[in-house]
Amino acid sequence: MAARSERVEWGGGGVHWLARLFDYKPFLIFMCLLPAVGLLVVFLTYPLGLGIWLAFTDARIGRGGEFVGLFNYELLFTDRIFWMSVGNTILYTVVATAGKFILGLWLALLLNRHLPFKSFLRAIILVPWIVPTVLSAIAFWWMYDAQFSVISYVLVDVLGWRDTYINFLGDAWNARWSLIAANIWRGIPFVAISLLAGLQTISPSLYEAALLDGATPWQRFRYITFPMILPILAVVLTFSVLFTFTDFQLVYAITRGGPVNATHLMATLAFQRAIPGGQLGEGSAIAVAMIPFLVFATVFSYFALARRKWQQGESNE
Amino acid sequence: MRGLTRRDTVKLGLGALAAGSMLSSGTLRAAVPVKDVPIPDWPIEEGATLRVLRPSKFVSADEVWFRKNTEKFTEVTGVPVKLEFESWEDLRPRTAVAANVGSGPDVIVGWSDDPFQYVDSLRDLTDLATYLGEKYGGWWPLAERYGIKDGKWISIPYGAAGGRVVYRKSWVNDVGYEEVPGDLDGFLDLCRKLKKAGHPAGLALGNAVGDANAWTHWLVWAHGGAMVDEEDNVIINSKETIEALKYGKALYETFIPGTESWLDANNNKAFLSGQIGLTQNGISIYFAAKNSEDPKVRELAEDIYHARMPIGPVGFPTERSLVVNAMIFDYAPYPNAAKHYIRFMMEKEQYDPFLINCIGYWNHPLVAYDESEVWKTDPKVTVYQHIMKDSLWDSYKGSLGPASQAVLADFVMVQMVAAACIGQATPEEAAAEAERRARRYYKT
């Protein structure tokens, strides 16, 4: 009966054409996807495309550009500051990500135990992550100040371990390590909380079984914890690499790329050249030069994730 | 607000005059000579509102009096004005975005040569500049340099902050100098002695828009070097520049450690906390000390003295100053209201109290303000009087434009001096690198 009445409705001319249109599956799919696709096109595809186009022009602020082919890249190829920024970015990403992971994993393991005030502790370790970056950057800027650093003050005036204040941001290598430390501090909570979520999905029965077999704590970590959180580790790693690679705020707020360009990352150099310097084309070229690195990070994560099958107990192909 | 007739505008002016003299309460009666020039007749658009963007304050009175004068403008004209203050480093990007997007603040009080980057999208302000110039005895040379492009006024220079030697007199006296010597050798000797006495000098070498640009340009210009010649050919890699860098390196050795990372605020803080005995700065350090709530710091103000920067082998003063220019972009929907706003802020009823309360922090671009009270009461302030009269412009000896702006925004001069000072490069290498970087901008 139901089937019959349905057919009547389909066949009947009395149903509004709009209703029929929305019953048409391909159209419905199209309509449902439209908002998401629209947002992606307007806010992601268009700016990305525009950036890539600008990289091939000599556009300046306040004046449209003409197509110049690879000219911007030729300029960059011989630009010492650009290559220094590439080196800085890689160093910054590798060291900061490694630091965040080691400390973040450690923190996650600690928080996974039964501690007093567990939820409170979990909430407050998120603070570095939720505080606006610029605010924490300003705090670090003060801590790294050449004359008013609290760290120098403690070391020199309170403890007497040093005679001179540390030149945190005035020396190229000091400045690089200072920025990496600030980035690690900021990134730990994200890693820790994500890994903690992964840890909590591991069934306690696995640990019980291991205990019965006489496994040591290290063996339990190596053969149960680590493989079980590997998938989430890969995802968090990818995100962390992407965030660190494209970091801008910390560096811009603390050193503005100084001393003498020694701490420019590709993102800050792109901004410096494009917006204050007005050379939109060249700035875009620097930004576009980041894309291969980012693609590499994404591909890496894809292959890391593809190993999931093996972790679920199937044969390792 | 309905469209204004000429008579209304004149009435507005008179109202402002009355309001101004009420506020001035007797003490501000310095005779800024004014010629009788009628206020131009630009009917304010109906429903006009304004957004004004300017650099953030370095002395508190700057913001206080700018706001006061703006409120007065709203009172007199009925045009609501929204004021925005932007940090020094971010003002250029904000201006750039507004110019590129074609929407943003109606009046932007932007950095020095910014107007020359946006010539095509700026409104012609020749009538406004002519009016102000006629009324207030003309513009100082630096104002004309920054305001005029091809015979047309593209911006109204609002003021300039200039660098002078700021020093602790007692410490300078202690090492055997009565005052700061006016020649380079004497200056270096003084700094060396100050360093030995535990009161080192400190001049910014980080990417400090105001301070680092100020002293590094002075240094190179004083020795006869320049980024470009009169025809905009890059000439920075010269023996004069290398001499300047050698001198800079010797001077750097008398600095307090850490100046490589200093931004605009660092020397102020270090000076006021007694860590350095000499720096180059605007009047903001003296202002802060004089107006401090801490009696100890107020005492310090007694010991703060100012001097012109030493004159090098070129034989004339080579200080650089940071000019701020009021621009109106094409996109501004109420250009007449915007023009009246700039005019109003420059009129003596507003500008004079502003100048006096900022004790000359932003120097006057109009000659008549030379007679302002601010230059007559405190000899320490008088050192700053002629910043717009005899400072050199950013792209000295060449012209102002997108290339000079890019060179400045990319801190080519500052980083050349910094690299040579901290030993990252030899003076020869640093000059060659600066030449390479500057050529790139001047070529395209």
C-alpha cells in the first residue's frame, strides 16, 4: 500500500516541482556540499591560488604586477637571507617538534596515572596552548630582555652563578634556541592532551596480561603503549610539524627576525618582504616555497597512518 | 551633519577658536603668529563619520591631547571620529593593507615615505597645504620633502620625532666633559670614558623603526655615505660608508651588551633605570622622567640633558627624523570631513597645546610654531626645536618612492651597521651586502 501511494506521488503532477527537485539525489548532494565547498573555495583555494599567482608577478603594494615567470625565485636563489630562513625553519621545526614530543609524551604518561586533582591538572596544563600566542610571546620577550630578564636576574643577582646578563636575543644562536624553547613550551599541551586521549583508549586488560607474563615497565611501554598510540602519534606529529613550520607569531613578536635576520623563518621573512617591504611578489614566492615542505609532511603522515592495519593485528605487508 | 555653507565653516572656526582659548587657561598664550586666511569652503558631507589611524604614543600626552583635540572636532562639527592607535612596527602593514584592499581608515597618519608608495591612491591635498602654509608662515623644508610629489601635496606632515643625544650630565661631567662634544672623535672618546666609568652608551641595533634607523642613518651620512645619489643610483658601497662602519664598530664597543636585540622602547627603559648613561632618542625619556610619579625618577630628570648629534666630516648636521604624515586615500567616503579634520588638528588652538603638552615630542612642520611657548620655557627642550628644519630625509640624497620605502622597511641600513658592529661581517662585506640588497629594490 505504502509503495503504491509513493508511486502515485512520484507520478502525480500535484507535487511541487521544488519538492521533486530536492528529492533528486544528485541535486541534493550538490546542495548539501555547496556551503562547505563554497567556504573552501573562498577561504582556501582562492587565497592559495592568488598567492601562487602573485609569486610569478612583480606585484607591489598599491600597484598590480605583471607576469615575470621565475624571476622572483631567481632572486631568492641567490639571496643569503632567504637560505638562512630556510635553514632556520628546518632547524626550528625539527628541534622544536622533537622537544614537544618527548616532553609531551612524558607529560601524557604522567597524567595518565591516578594522580590527586587529576582533572584540575589536566585543565591547567592546557594554559600555554589556550593563551593567545602574542600574549605568551610578550611574556617571553620580557624574560629574554637584555637588561630586565628575570632569568638573568636570578642567575646573576640572586644565585651569583654568572657575572653578566645573558644576551638572549642579541646573539644569533642564543636567539634561535630561545625561540625554540618558547615554541616548545607553547606546543607541549597540544601533544600531551592528544596523546593522553590516545593512552586512555588502551584497554587495561592488555597491561594486566603483560603483568601476568612478567613484563617490565619498559617492555609494557615498548610493546603495548607505543604501538597502540602510534596512529594518534602520527596525526599529532603531522599537525605539530605543520604548526611549527608555519609559525609566525612567536618569532615576529619576540625578535622580528633579528638580530640581523638571524631568526627569520620563511613565514616571517615572507611577511617582512611582502607587507612592510611592499614586495608582494617576492613575499608570495617565499610563502609558496614552503609548500613542498608542507606537502612532504602531509605525505609522510599519510604513509604513517597507512600502517594502522598492522597495528590492528593483521599481517604486516 | 548637513552640508555646510562657507559661513557655517567660518563659524565653526570661530567656535573652535573660542573653545581653544577657554582650554588654554592663560598659560598657553604664546604668540604663534597667524596670518588672516579664510578657512576654505569644503562642505562637510551629510552623515559623515571618520576613522583615523595613527601610531601609538610614546609620551602619554601625545595620546591624551590627540584624543582631546579629536573630541573637540566632533563637538564643533558633529562628525563622529573613531581613533585607532597602532604599534610602530605594525603601522606600515596596516597602511599597506588599507591601500591594497581599498578600504580602511579615512585618515591615516602614516610613516615618513609611505605617501610616496601610494601616490596613485591618495587625494590631492594641495589646497589644504596651501591654506595651512599661508596661515602659519610656510612649511619647513622636511615637511615639503615629505608632503610634495611632482608639485602636488599628497600628505600633510603632522610632525616629526627626531633623535638627539640624551645623556646624564653628572656622569658626563664625572669623566671630564662639560658637555657632549660636537665632533666624532670627541664623541667616541666620551663614550669610551663613560663605558670605563660603568655608564655605557646604548643605541638600538635591532629592527627598531625609530631609534635604529635614526642613529645608523646619522652615522653613515655624517661620514659622507648615502644609500643613493641624486639620480637614485645605489652608492652605499663607498669608502665613506666603510669609514662610517669602522667608526660604528668602535662606538658599539662602548655600548651595554644586548643592543643587537633592542627595539624602540629598550633604550628608554635602560636609560631610566640607570643602566646606560647616553643614548640617542626623542624627547620621550625626558618626558617620562619629568612626569613620573616616582620622585626619584623625577629627580633623574634634572640630570638628563640633550645635545645635537655630532657633526661628521661632511660638515653639516645629519640627523634623521621620523616624520608622520596625514594621508587621505581615494576610498575615503567623506573627503571633505577628513580634510577638515586634518586642518582642525593643525590649527593653533589645537596644535599648540598639543605641542606644549608633548613638550615638542612631535616637532612642528609649520614655521609659525617656532614661536610656540614650548620652545621658550625649557632649554633642554629647545635642542629638539628644529627637527623639521634641518634633518635629512630617509632616502637622502635621492628621491622618495617605493624603492626607498622598501629599503627602509627592509632595514637595509640598520642591518648593514648592525652586521658590521657585532662582527657578523667586515665593514667591506656589510657594505657590499647592503649594496646588493638596495640594488634589488632600486632595479624593479
